[in-house]
Amino acid sequence: MLRNRCGRGSWSWSPTTVLQIQASVYLWFSAAYAQSMSSNGVIVTFNPPNIKQLAEDSITNVTFNVTFPNNEHQHVAMFVESNDATIAMLVGNNTFDLVVNETSLNTSGYFTVQGLFLGRTTLKIAIREATAPYMDILALNYNVAVVRKEAVQTLIFTIALGVFLFYFNMVFGCKMELPIVKEILKKPIQPAIGFACQFLFMPGLSFGIAKLLPLSNELGLGLLAIGCSPGGGSSNIFVYLLDGDVTLSIMMTFISIVSSIGMTTLWIWALGRYFIPDTSRNIIPPQKILQSLAIVVPGVGVGLLVQRFLPKVAEFLVRYFKPVLGVFLLFLCSFGVYVNWYMFQFFSGMTFLSGLLLAIFGYLFGGLAAWVFRQTWARIKTIAIETAFQNIGIALLVLRFSLGQPDADLAAVMPVSCLFVQILPAVIAIIGRTIYERKCSDKDIIIDYTETKLYVKTKDQNSQDEHGIFTTDNSKQHHGIKEERVL
């Protein structure tokens, strides 16, 4: 209260008024760096205003200042509690006595927060009377975001993964046939079919699934990102295992990665805003996308040189492809799962269903499109696999530039889920074909798929031609199969 004691324009202030002015000045200066909340005249400020990126297993202090409008409440305490103690927890004291009297209307202190696991949570903060009836004066939430801590094992996993992929691409280079490359370049029908499936059908499909299923905005953007990012390197492996056209697969991978510079960015700009409003403002650097080619081009190039100048080495590399692939799968299922275990804790039935729908319709549409354009069986399989398999590296890159942390890591759950789900149909096909071939072998029939025709070789213990191929007319007539040979 202002008082004019002298009656001649001289003013003086009561102690309470002085304290209120001091508190106002303090709050004015602290507004630039602290969050301010008020209720019933009580003003609370925090520094920092919220915790944006607290690394796992690390701690930070949060300073608070509470200012009361008067000394009406003299026995007051502040209680702090984590909404999710698995993400972040309070360390040490979580109850603070707030001293309020005629000489002090504001009080300060700090509490310590420790990050435990990737995610977002809030701290429930309540200011209430410290004596009965314990009436709440102010209740508010303080936001905490915990980000993943980079570990040495992550670096080891990344390096080992790069070595395996370099070897696989080197084998593909050894198997690559340059005459087929020339043939495809003269009439690029197959790459055109693949481009339409990868960059027209798959983005629309992923967007539709994300909107139809109850996914969060982050997971919806993750599904859109993986649907707009074709050219997965693992597609070449399954094309090889399923007797597809490896040369066409490598060419489609190369084309899709280069095309992602424009097409992936375009789709994220056009549709990303329906999940995260600010997505369209972020431009993905082209050189970052082109880094995906560093996994493919060097290995294939070395393989081509080995095929040309060291054919025996090329034969050795191809011969041990499947044993090395077995070691690679064991590595992924053990050390890979251990390093990325945090991802599996976010998996749910809905993320699995989303990835499964995207993969199945990708296989079906890619194969159907290739069949409509009268492609060979090997190329139908290749285009179907290339359509269904997505590039997780580009998808994660999209999320990193579209979202901050920890949202980018949380949204990455969807691409990682799709990575595991998209291989399931291919693995089932490999297992089914293996069982079928063994069953046919028991019946003295050997099935062999080539690029253009289906070749069936029958065998009989009493009939063998000069090329070592067993044939019997009876078995051919019995199975109703016309035999064609490549000698």
C-alpha cells in the first residue's frame, strides 16, 4: 500500500509493498529463461523451463522460485512426483517447505531429476498447506524428455553391419551380368514398373494405413517415412535367395535411392503435415540420402572387378554366401537385438499390424504390376520384393530431420518394426520352397527356376545321359511335364 505521510507529494512504501515490487522485478528478469506459472496469485518459475534432452542415466538440477501475493499461507510445502518413474525419477528430497512470512513472500530451491529410459513424462508438482486440511494451493506439470545414451556397443554393431553388407554387395557384384544391364537400359520397363510401385503406390498405402489405424502422430509419420523410402539393401539378399534377377534388383536399388532425393522429400512435404505440422519446413540434405549408396556401390564395384579379373575368387565368395548369411542372421538375432532392445519394448500389436499390411500389399501390388506387364517369373519376384522392402536408413534420416529428440527415436519404432515384418513373407517363401524341393526330390523330380522358363529335370537310377542328367520318359509322362534342358 502506498502512503503519503508528508502531505506534500512525498511517498513511502510499506514493507509488504516493497517485497511485492522486488518479487515483480525478479520475475521480470527471470522471464527470459524460466517458465512461469500462476494460480490464486501464486507464481512459480523454473529454470530450465522444462527438460528437453536428458540423457539416460544422467541427472540435472531444476531450480524453482515460488512467490506468494501475501503472507496468508504461512505453512506451505511443495511436493514433486514423477508421473512415470520408469522414464525419469526424483533423486533425493521431493518435499520442500516453503517459508512465507511478513519479510519474505518468495522462496526458492531445487530438485534433482534422473533420466532412466527413452521417452516423455511429466513431474506432478503440488503446492499445498502443510497442516490440516492440507488444501491444494497450486497444481502443475513439469515436462521431462529423456533421450537415448549413445553406447560403444552401438558403434560396434554399426561397423560390423557395414562389413557384412559390403561382403553381400560384393557377392552381388560377382553375380551381376553386364549384358542384362545393357538390355534393361535399352528398354527400362522393369525399373519404370518398380518406380511407379515404390514412389506412387507405397507412399499412398502407408499414408492410408497410418490414418485408418489408431496410431500416434509420431508413429504415423514413421510409417509414412518408411513407405516413402524404397531401396532397402536387404532386398538384394532375398532376391538372390529366391532366384530372382539380382542384376535388376541392384539396378532398382540404385535408382530408388537416387530418386529418393526428390521423391521422398516431396512426399514428406506433402503428407507429413497431416501428422506433424512443422514437418514440411524441414528439408532433408541430398548428400545425407546419397550416403545410403555408400553401402551399395563400393561393394558391387569391387565384386564386378573380382568377377572380371579373379574369377576363382569370385566363385569362392559366391560359394560361401549362405554360410556367411547364416552367421549374419545369428549376429542380428543376438547382438543386434541386445543393442536395440529398447526398440522392442515399444513394439505393439498395432505397429506389427501396420508393418504387415504395408509389406503384404507391397508384395502383392509389385508382383501384380510386373505380371500385368508380362514380365518373367524371376523379374516378377524381383519387382515384388523391391516394392515391399524399404530403406530403413533413409526413413530414420527423414525422422531425424523432421522431429526432435526423443520423438525421432520414438517414431523410429515403426521403421524398425517394418524391417522385421517385411522379411516374414520372403522367409516363409524360402522355407516353403525348400520343403517343396525336398519333397519333389523324394519323388525323383528336381525343380529348377531360371530367368525365362521353368525347367524340370527328372531322374532315374537306370538312365543317365552323357551330361549327367537323369531322365525317364515314364516320370515325365506321369507328371505331365514337358522337359527342356540347358546343357
